[in-house]
Amino acid sequence: MDMTTSDPLVGATLDRRYFVESRIAGGGMATVYVAHDLRLDRRQALKVMHPSLAQDPAFVQRFINEAHSVAKLSHPNVVQVFDQGEDTGHVFLAMEYVPGRTLRDLLKAKGRLAPRAALNITASVLAALGAAHQAGMVHRDVKPENVLITEDGRVKVADFGLARAVEQSNQGLTRTGTLMGTAAYLAPEQIEKGLADARSDVYAAGIMLYELLTGSQPHTGETPIAIAYQHVNEDVPRPSQFVPNMPPEVDSLVTKATERDPRFRPSNAGQYLAKVLEVLKRLPEDPHTSGPLAPVAPQKGSAPTVTAPQLIAGGAGPGTENATMVVDMEAAGFDDGGAGDGGGEEASWLSRNRMLAFGGAVAALVILVAGWWFLIGRFEPVPDVVGADTDTARSEIQAAGLEFDLAQEEDYSDEAEPGTVARTEPEIGDRLSEGDQVTVVLSKGPQTFDMPDLVGTDVSDATKELEDRGFASDDIVQDEVDADDTPPGEVLSTDPDAGGTADREETVTLTISRGIDVPAVAGRDVEEATSALEDLELEVEIEEEESEDVPEDTVISQSPDTGTSLGPGGTVTLTVSTGPPEVDVPDVVGMDLEDAVEELEDAGFEVEVDRILRGDQVARQSHEDSAPEGTTIELIATPGGIDLGGDDDDDDDD
């Protein structure tokens, strides 16, 4: 059905300014139209919110606020927002019209992209996100559907701010499910805590880069909840597990951006962009490409031409109707022997025998070829694709007239590199009928390998290397022991030893140095804190700092903070309060008592007065130079300010 002609907004004018020409897209939150701005005489895109959202006053207000923020964002890779309005219940945005297609459309057409093409697009997206992060904005819904590619190849990011307005209206994922369609790109902290910052956008950009490189999303499931669960509990695999010959630095770009703990990701899109550009400098040109967006997978119709064996007899079976039967009469010994030269009956007999022999030879040949066809020829052997990448295996199997299927599970292989074909089911060389299915099992590499030397490395680096070699995280066991003069977390030994045989189906034990967990001592008395740390065989350094809020000789902060591990003899620096900063005490000796009290109180001090003989002038003051703000200054007042001498404690009030 033509959605344009049935859409009531097509042909309407919103806000007496935007004439709606046609509908170009629809989504879960809004419908996008092409409109003509009658005031400025230009074409624009009009994003109109769905009525269910437009009827929520709180959402509309949030949406307007976000639109104002986005309109201030000016960047060549950002779809510009020009105007926002409301007309007869239709809440809309007037935006830059970008003719072209979405990144999702490009992925559907290409399957996946070569590394340089994928990184070039990612760099443009990160440039847009970086400008937003610098302005204090977070996109919250980075995905291929929100990345537009113009007809001349420019990349633009759309829908800044819209996700935030809907997220606040729906309270995350708990109501209408508007955001559930983007679960494939949500960072773990968005799912668990409903929190999003610049690092959440970096995570989504990393997921999108993975999809550009492999052609599929890292986590899939039947429901958005199932996908979200994987984001929280499972690491994103390296693209090289599915795409052979993937440069390791490209792998690292994906894994760094998709760390489940946001603390270990680049802190914003600008930092991630710098890493992407650094890899692009060193990355060689994509092979077999004619442009930046050329695909790496063969397209339909590009399978190699396969020439069938020629037959020497017709009618041998299906597909051989046009084959030519060639029989060399002379080579078969059927000479006419001078027939026609008067051989008579003998010649006639010989002729008949020759014809019978010829007919028998043809019949035998037809039977032979027909038997070959029905017993052998009509079956196709499974081609030898062991060691080939997935795309090559698919092409060869389909060229043989067989159906390609990729197994979900992988298997060990001493012959095939990880990610290439380890074996097929049925086996290589087995003969199948046309259209039969061949299941390809990819290789996980050999089951055993020489154990690397990991002694002296950090446990996180050692674990990562073992995981890269195919060990499951559950099969890497850590055994902590006390070790003097060794940093906590350093590998002391391994089982198996370096150079020994490591089996990916067995466990590997890493013996590491146990650290001392630094306790929390902030807020405690400095002597008490120092004693607690020294009891743990830790060194203590003291730094002093004035504080109006923390009492004197109390720990303000510590470095490193609680939860950190240190080796024996490690140093903890304590920042200790020296109390409020000292200020100059005004000299009020000789002043009228009332004026002296006022001046001291204005300077931030408390005042306590001792009047002798109803004295009205200051004879003495307890502090003369400086004192912490709030200190009590004691004044002795006498008649005429005369210093009567003697011990202050012996003076009596009048």
C-alpha cells in the first residue's frame, strides 16, 4: 500500500510554514517526512513525534529542551536541527534534509565492510559524537539506523537528544519498550543502572564497528531482554574470530571500546577517535576494493565459472541433451572393404554385420555413460575447503550445486587456522545430490600448543593472552601467594610451565603475588590511621592541608584509595587536616570595648570579655598575631584601658 497517499499529513502545512511533500521513513518514536520550508524556500526533513508521545506533556517539554540543546550543536557530521514546533497536536523537529541512505541500508547491501572502510565511517561518527561530548551532550542511541550517508559519501549522525527525552519519559526500558529495539547497542551500565554518559556512546560505537567488520551483531537473542543480558554478562568477541586476517590492532579497537566496565573504555568519543585515526595511519589499503565502501564478500552473481566435463555420447542423462556423439568409424575398424565394387552377397553380409557391430558399440557406450551418470556422475563431491575462509568455502560449495550451512559450534584442528574451515559434514570428497546441504565447521586452532612464558607479567595481561589463544576464562585459575618485593598481581609461575604442552580443554593455573588490600582510613585520627596501615606492613607518608570542614589531625583523603592492592612495603599517602586556615587577629588594645568586640567578630572570631572595675577599654587580648577563624579571643577591659598587671585569672568581674 502507498503509505504516502494514505498519510493525512502529506499535503498538509504545519505551523503555516512547512508543507509536507512526502513520507520517507517511520520508526518507533517518530515519522520522517520531506517538507518544503515556505518561509526560507528550501527543502527540509520533518521528524513528527508519534501521537502517543506527543500527548505526554512531560515528554514534550523534555523534548523541547533537548531540541534547544541539539540546535546549538554545529558540526559537519551532525544532522543540523533548525526548528522545533507544535501544530494541532503534532510535535515536530525541522532538520537538515540529507538525501542518501542509512548505514543500515549500506550494511544490508554490502554484508560487511573491509577494515579501512569500516574505520573511515566510524571515524566520522566519532567526530560527531566528540563534538557533542565536548558540548556536554550524550547521544544515547548510536546505531546504524541513526547514521546517514549522503550521495557523495559524507557521514552524518542524527537523533541527538531524542533518546534522552524518551528514556526519561519511559523510565528506561520498563514501559513501552521504545528503546528495547536498540538493546543490541546499549552499554551494560545503561541496562543495569539506567545511566548513560560519553563512555556509553563509545560502547555503542564499538558495537557498531564490530557489526561493520563482521556483518552481524555480537550479541543476538529472541528477545531484547536476552540480548541485554549478554551485554551485561558476556564480553564482545574479537572480530578476528569470525573474519580471517583481521589486523590485531582493529581487534583491539573493538575490544577496548566494548569493555563491560566503563572505567576501562576511552572516556569520550574524542579519545576513541584518536585511537581509530592512529590505526588508520598504519592500516594497509583494503585488497580488491574499488572505493572506500567496497565490500569484502563476493556479491551474488560473482561466483566463478565452473566448466562441466565434456561427454562423448548423447542421451546419457539430464543436462546432456545437447552433447555431441562423436564416433570415429575408421578407428573402430569399420572399413567399407570396397563395398559397391561387386562384393555381392558377401559384401551385403559384411555390411549388415558392420551395422550390427556399430549399433552394438553405440548401445554399449550409451549403457556405460548412463550407468556412470546414475551411479556416479549425477552426484557432486564435497569440495576440499579445509583451511579456506568462510566466503571462499561458501562460493566453492554453492558452485558445486550444494547448499552451504555454517555450524554454530567450532572444533579444534591442527591443519586449519582459527576462523577457517576445520572440516565439513559430510566429509570432503563424499558425493551428494544437487541441492544437498554441506555443513561447514570452523576451526578453533589446535587443541594443544606450547605454553608461553608469562612469568613477570601482570595477571590481567597473562589472562588476556591465554583467552586470545582459546582458553575460556573459567579454565584460567589464579592462585595467590605472599611474595616479598613483588608487585601484587604479578605472575610468579604457571602450570603448565613455559614451553610445556597447554591443552585448551584443561585448566591453566597462574600463581600470582598476593597484594595487601588498602583499608579505608579517611575520617580517622592520623595516629590511629597510621598505626592501622603500619600494622599491615605498609609505609605511610603525611601531607598536610588546611580544611574548614575536617577537624585538625584528621585524615581528609588517602592515596591509593580503599580497594587497591599493594605489596608489602607499599606506600600510602595520607592528606591530614591542619584545621581552618589562620587569619590575622586585629590589634584592639586601647580601643573602646564595644568597638573592639565588633571588629573581632567581623574578622570571624568569637569574643570573650573580662571587665575589671567596669572597664570600658581593652587593656589586653589573648591572641596578637594570627589564629584559625572561629577562635575565641579573650579581652581584658579596664577603666581607660590601663593595664593593671597581675595574673588574668586573679581578676574579678565587677
